Amino acid sequence: MAQPRFVHNEPGRFDCRFTSVTIKDCPSIVLKGMEGNSRRTRNAGRLRKLVESVVEDVPEC
């Protein structure tokens, strides 16, 4: 099955950034169990769809 792939975005490059995050102990249900240090990434690019059925499986935000 063909998979979508990342291609250059409008500025003409693919961006990927790493950051360290510290989550403190708090009563938040969303953050429960995530306390401590963690590394996160942020990516920016464009997806080129190869097969329409693959795109149909991607949930909308």
C-alpha cells in the first residue's frame, strides 16, 4: 500500500525541532501520569497524498 510522504512546505524546507518539557505534579486529568522531564518534537511540512483511501483514514483536527 502506498503511504503519504512529507514534501517541502511553502518556505521550501522541512522543519523539525526538539525541545525538553518538564511537567509538574498537578491535579489536571489531561497531564495525569506525565510528570517529569520529557523530550518532544515539532515537525512542519506538507503531506503529499498518494492514495485517496489513505487520506480518508486521517482524522480531522
